Amino acid sequence: MKNQLFKYGLIGSSGKLGSEVNSVFNDNGGRQVYIYNRGGEFEVEKPELIIDCSAPEVLDKTVSLVDRFNVPLVIATTNLTDSQIGRLKTLSISVPVVQSYNFSVGVQVLLNLVRKADEILTNWDVEIEEVHHSQKKDRPSGTAKMIRSIFKEKNVNVSALRLGTVIGDHSVHFGGPGEILSIKHSAVSRRTFAQGILKAAHFVLQKKNGFYSFTDVIYSDTGFQI
Amino acid sequence: MKNQLFKYGLIGSSGKLGSEVNSVFNDNGGRQVYIYNRGGEFEVEKPELIIDCSAPEVLDKTVSLVDRFNVPLVIATTNLTDSQIGRLKTLSISVPVVQSYNFSVGVQVLLNLVRKADEILTNWDVEIEEVHHSQKKDRPSGTAKMIRSIFKEKNVNVSALRLGTVIGDHSVHFGGPGEILSIKHSAVSRRTFAQGILKAAHFVLQKKNGFYSFTDVIYSDTGFQI
Amino acid sequence: MKNQLFKYGLIGSSGKLGSEVNSVFNDNGGRQVYIYNRGGEFEVEKPELIIDCSAPEVLDKTVSLVDRFNVPLVIATTNLTDSQIGRLKTLSISVPVVQSYNFSVGVQVLLNLVRKADEILTNWDVEIEEVHHSQKKDRPSGTAKMIRSIFKEKNVNVSALRLGTVIGDHSVHFGGPGEILSIKHSAVSRRTFAQGILKAAHFVLQKKNGFYSFTDVIYSDTGFQI
Amino acid sequence: MKNQLFKYGLIGSSGKLGSEVNSVFNDNGGRQVYIYNRGGEFEVEKPELIIDCSAPEVLDKTVSLVDRFNVPLVIATTNLTDSQIGRLKTLSISVPVVQSYNFSVGVQVLLNLVRKADEILTNWDVEIEEVHHSQKKDRPSGTAKMIRSIFKEKNVNVSALRLGTVIGDHSVHFGGPGEILSIKHSAVSRRTFAQGILKAAHFVLQKKNGFYSFTDVIYSDTGFQI
């Protein structure tokens, strides 16, 4: 599968993540045949799957495109509402959908370790911290929300810092009597996310319908267990 | 001066900082002759100076005591209102007063370096972060407020984290295009603050009236310049 | 068990950790009936167990004492040689022995999470880092060695920093293409270790012979699984 | 000056930093007219200045080229020997030369703040730490050596960590009794260095002969004082 050519459509191709997806996909057998961005809509031919790296307000367009082409979707858009997530779940009855707020392997491992630590350090304080570039629109980040959802019963505070051109750092701190345990992920390059989206593309092209997380992608790739 | 015996009164003697002050002062020629804490008021004889490590609501008592004994004051209470600071300034017309939200040397250096960095990195983003134990009452910390006051024109965000028994960490992050510069101070031991208060006690005993910061104390001790 | 009185002997009672053990044990039903330190040997009566917080060169004395009293041993001495560990294992044929280079719960969790991360991030670079006070004699720390032993096949670098009065920080960094995952433990107070040693004391008093790690103690206490 | 066109020669054009220099210079009025890299030598016409982002073993070639073209040099090559630095100083008798191991503004500020902190915290412990990608050849980094040279009388330890694709982090930690002060710089993007080299190019094109540091460049640009 991995070295096979495939045709993809890209929504949000002019953004930071969209540009990286283009570059990584083109280097790995992908051919861009459909684009939707601020500049308009460009269709060369029917794509085999749609990648969405845009914004919540574009979701209507994304859903209508997936419906029209009847192809799989990988969606990396952050800051979706519960109702938009619901809409993607409905969409996944007819096509396979991979949805995640973070497509890096390291963040998957962080989520895994945080769950494990939380099981043991039940009475410790928890703080979540995220740092992103100053142009980031949502606050806290989608990844921080994914992390916070691990602590259902605790009302965990998220500190969001906005600094220069930082790609994305996430930390979880556990504080107990006389000690602190911290788990931190730093994205060094946005290319990492594009490579995760490529993994998700390969995964979704082999699936029938269904709603999948990036954890499912990594698990199928590596046997990695939550 | 330094090895001379002196008699001190301590307000807030049963708190975390108060206990350290007691221990450090007793090890360095201090004799406790007056106490005011939750348990009541204990007076053995007239103190040569008053140390206050209590809470803003105790300030009336502190001011009346300093008036009654007519002795210098070192006050480490955090979270004072502007009007309470004003009252201390009025008090300092008749006695010397040292007021600071942080009595560690390293925080003085941090303030110094942050001012310096701010002069150069004028267009960079700034974020302040502080971490303290989960029992801390004020939020953000007094020290974070001291740091924030450096950036008068910028509206600088302060993230406050509450974790276990952390004594006190303060960080200032500057974010520019493609780079981050951070200055961080961590208190490893509360004894550090008590030693700073001892320095302030030696300083204030040699002064006439006036309102002093801990920067003045350090400057007089080391020639250290802001 | 927990609130029952018990008599203990303490080797290395005048060191930093020894002093904390004394304080924590005395606050929790312990009565010190035997001491061995730089000042000499003081025996009030036969202890029910021996705690050793001293140095590798004292091990002969420790073993002869445990033999003589025929009681359990909890040993927190770091920097033991393989042959000294062997000697403790031999000793554990007749009495229960708990041996660890670190008695904090958080470091146990760190070891656990590092093992988990290593299973997944097989091809990532690994770096270990430890920071301790400038008086620390061994380098790298015993805890860093415990961490390094997780990566048997990789030749993992350990950076040891010596700074002021830092109690003990340990970090493990995993570096992959475009991302970094770090797990860090900071001891905020030496009391934490003394509380772990108290847990180990309660554990060892209930055991027959055998060689136990602090992981066994935590597991028996919390059901916490490696 | 800034928007004027200029012709440059680039030594080491195929490396990580060389590629960024190309991209930033081409976006800012630069025209590449000479290249020297692993693939060979390509000369279109005489450059107005030479940029060197290669390796110490290429220095002979660099010097002979600068001699031949008789144009200014900006050199970012790290790990030069004292004798190679001496050779560049000799070269600077006839042409202007800017030499630095780090062309980011933030590292200049870090150097500045570290000098300031060192003046005040004279008796504190110092540790330097640097993190770079696992392909980095020199160890410790040139920037770490620049930092270490601030502490002439202290024998300061440098910890070098090699992790994934990290661009470059440098930290200086000061440790005193009961407190730690840290100053840290992280490069988020290699583009930052290329932009600094562009600043140096503009600077050097306006100079006669002389040996300059990046500090001189920044000072002339911003009035920033060491």
C-alpha cells in the first residue's frame, strides 16, 4: 500500500498545516487533484480521499464534498463543536472518517502515559499547559482538550501561552506531597503532523465506513496499545 | 552588626514562612520577644523591630503595633491592596519599612534580567508563569504581580499553576520569530526567603524612616544595580 | 499496622535523609532505639528493624548489625557495587530486605511510564538528565542508574548537573523525527523519601525473608502495577 | 540598503542552514551567483560577498575564495580551531569578516543576560546545557562554547543532549542556597539563523575591513548594548 500512488483532495491547502500536508503527500506518492482554500476551488479530477486542515466554519463544505465524491475523510480541523463532531459521526455511517485534534505519534504516547499516571496518582493535583504561536485562533488547543477529557471527574485547569512561532508544546503536571511528575510533548516541526495525516490517509483508504481516531491508526500500524 | 543580638516581634509566626523566619532568626542572634498569630498575642518585652509574614486582613494590627512600639517593620505579606501599600508608605514617614512580595536574591536578579530583556526584545510576545503549592491563597502570586508591573504598556498574561507542595517557581517567556527566550526562578527551600528577611532586618535596623524595597536591601549589601 | 508503635535502628542518622527519616518516623509511631553515625554508636535496646541511609563504605557494619539483631532491613544507600547488592541478596535469605535508590512514589511512576514509552518509541533517541545539590557524592545518581537500566540495549547518555541545594530532579527525553516527549520527576522535599522509607518499614515488618524493591512496597500498598 | 539587490556566493549551500540561507536571501533581494557544496563548484558571476555555512575542513577553500574575489565574508561555520579563528582575523585585515557560532538575536540577549547574572551571582554554581538533533557533529555546540567563555575563572560543565531533530536549545542554570535561576533559549526554526545571517550580510556590505561578531551586527542595528 505504502508506495502506491493515490489522488487526494485538500481543504485548507494554504494554511500552515495544509502546506506541509501538500509537501509530505507529494513526496510520498500523493497527487493533489482537488483544492479548496481562501483562493477558491480547483478540481482536476475526482480524489480518492479528502484531507481537511481548515477551520470549523468550513465543515459544511467538507461534508458536502465527502458526500458528493463518496470518499474517505481525514479531518485535522480543531475547535469543532460537539454538534460538528456528531455530524462527522453521522457521515461515518457511509464513509470511513479519521478525526483527531493531533496527528503526532508522541501526543498519542503522551495521552497513553497520562491515563496510566492518572490511574496511580489519584489524589494528586493536575495542571495542563499548552504553548502555541501567537496567531493560533482557538484557546485552549484541541490537543489540550483531548488531554483534559482524560480527567473527567477532576476540574482540571488549562494554562494557554501564546509565544512567537511555537509549533505546539503540551505538558501535564501531577503534584503530590513533596514531588512533581511532568509529562511533556514538544512538536519540533509541523511536518510531524503531516506525516501522521499521511499514515491516517493510508489507513482510511483501506477501511470501509466507520469513525476512527488517530489512536486507531497508530494501533493498526504499530500494535501500540492504550 | 551581623552577629549582634536583636529582639524581634513576629506577626504570622505559625505560617509556613513564619516558622522559617523563627528558625533562621534564632540561629542568627535573633530573640523572639513578641508573637501574634492565630493562637493569640504573646508579649515578653518590647521588640526592636516587627516582622510581618501574615495576611492582608492582619495589616490593621501590624500598623497599630508598629505605631505603639515605634520600631521598624519588615513586611512580607502578599496580596496587599494599593490602599494598604499607601498606608505602609504613610507609616514609613515615622519608621523605616521594608516591603516586598519576595525576599529571595534570585528573584531580584530575575526582575533585573527581565527588565534588561524587555528593553531589547520590544516587539516579542511575553508570558508570565508561576507555580505554587495548592494551599496558596492569592492568585497570581505577589511575585508574578511584581514581574507584570515591568511590562506597563503590554497587557501581559499570567498563568498560575497550583501543584502539590511547590514552594514557588516563576518564569518569564519572550517569544519572537523563530525563537524563545525564558528566564526562570525556582525556590528550592522556603529558608531562602527567611534569610532574605534576615538581611532586610539587619538593613532596617540601621535606617531612619523611609519606604524601602528588597532591591534596596540587596543593593546596599552587594552593590548590585538595577 | 500503620498506627502501631515500633522500635527502629537508624544507620546514617546525621545525614540529610537520615534526619528526615528520624522526624517522619517519630511523628508516626517510631521510637529510635539504636543509632550509628559519624559520632559513634548508641544502643538503647534491640530494634525491630534497621534503616540504613548512609554510604557504601558502611555496608559491612550494616550487614553485621542485621545479622546480630536478626531483624529486617530497609536500605536507601546509593552507589552500591554489584557485589554489595549481591551481599544484600545473600542477607535476604535469612531476613526481609527492601533495597532501592529512590523511595518516592513519583519516581516509581516515572520508571513505569518510561518503560511504557520505550516499548512504543523503539527507534527514538533517549537522553537521561539528573540535577542534584553540589554536595552530592555519587554521579550519576542511583536513580539515574535505575532509569538507565531500563534501556539495556541502548547505550543511553546520562547528563548530571550539580546546582546549589537541589534535592533531586530526573528527566528522560525521547526524541523522534519532529517531536520530543519528556517525563520528569522533581523532588520538592526530602520528606517525601522519608515517607517512602516509612512505607517500606511497615511493609518489611510484615514480611518473612526475601529481597524486595520499593516497587514491591508500592504495589502491595496500592495495587499499582508495573 | 535593505531592499537593494545584492549578489552572494554560498559555501555549504546543501546543508540544513545553507538551504535556509538560500531561501531567506532569495526572498530578500539576494541573487545566488556562486555555490560551493558537496556537488561541486558553480560560478555564474562574481559575488559581492561570501556566506559560509559549511564545515571547518572547508575553511581553506573559503579563505582562498574571499582572497580571489576580494569581497566581505559572513561565516557561520562552527567548531573552528583557535588557529582557524586566527586565520580569519588575518583575512579581516583586507576585507570585513563577520564570524559567529550563532546568528540568532535571542542568543545574543542570552549571552548578555548571562554576563549580567554572573556579575551578581558570583558564588553560585553554574551549569550549561545544550540540546541538538542527533546528526550534529560537534559537541558541545559552538554556542555552548561561546557561553562557557563568559565564565573564564570557573570550570563550567556543559551537558550536551542529542535528540531527534531539535534545532537548538541552550540553557544556563545558576544554583545558589535554596534557589535556582535559569536562562534558556530555544530555536523554533532554523530560518531565524538565516535571518540573522541576512542582517550580517547587510552589515558587512557597508563595512571596510575588520573582524566583527554578530553582537556588533545587532548593536549597529538596534543600539542594543552588551
